[in-house]
Amino acid sequence: MKFSDSLKKNKDFQNVYNNGVSFANRYLVMYVLKNNTENNRIGISVSKKVGNSVIRHHITRLVRESYIPGIRSMFDSGLDIVVIARVAARHVGYKEIESAVLHLGGLHRIIKKQNI
């Protein structure tokens, strides 16, 4: 299974920060910007304020795992998405992070309508 592309360069992050739209909730901040391609690119940022490297990598994995398997197919395509973890995210588990990602996707209106 190929994971989605990721944002790696500082200039890509800065472009999303400067030109994108952001929404936040208790655990995460999400910036979204159209990238004029068919694929989504995701970048995850966890500050040293959140904790040591073990905690930061754990939160990064939780965000990536919550986005990749199921939620990725629910999001519109052609977006650059930057997710920033807040300090409160260090004390929560997978379900809370997944819920926070879905909540922010709904605020951005980038979740596809589901056929029921």
C-alpha cells in the first residue's frame, strides 16, 4: 500500500502556512491549501513544547495512522494539508486524534459526501 505523498521541505510548509486556511480544535491545528494536482500531500509538525522526541514521534505516528487507512479516501483530492499537534495531544490516544482529524476536515469542508 502506497502512502500519500508528504510535505518535507520548509518552503512547502511555509507556502501552506502563508496561503492556506486554518482551523483548530483542542488537539490539532490544520492548514489546507489546494495544490493543483490529483494527490493530497500531508505534513505533520510537532513542536518541542509538546514533549521529548519519543512523545513527538508517537504523536506523529498517531496522526499519520489516523489519516492514512480510512480517512484519506474520505478527503477531497488535490490538497496540501499541514497538521500541527498542540500540547494537549500528548495525553490522548488514537481515537481522539482520529476524531480531531475528522472534525477539522469537516470544518474545512474537504470531506467528500458519503452515499448512504
